[in-house]
Amino acid sequence: MESQNSTDSAAAARRAWFGKLPERIRHEDMAEPKTATPNDPTRYAYEAERSWMSLSCLVADLGL
């Protein structure tokens, strides 16, 4: 019976120190549904202002 009391006091001390855990968040509340647009013609369109990004990464990878 002594071990039960020490376990209860340890649990009470742990709760006093750390408090209680926050409520669980459901997966439905975390995920936001979004419709996919696979036939978007602008997805792979050439953009002159952003074309330097891929070149600069290549230059950085080659160490130039």
C-alpha cells in the first residue's frame, strides 16, 4: 500500500509541476481541403523574371 501512496504523490507532484496536457486537435481541424488543378496552363509557364533562380542554383552547386 505504501507504493500506491508514493505513486499517487509522484503523479500529483508531476501534475503540479507540468500542469495538464492541452486538448487534442482533430485531424479534420488541422487539414484544409484544397481542390487540385492539374490542367493549369500557367503552372509550367516561362517567367523571365524568375528564370535566374534555377541558373543561380546551378552555379552555386558547381561552385562557380
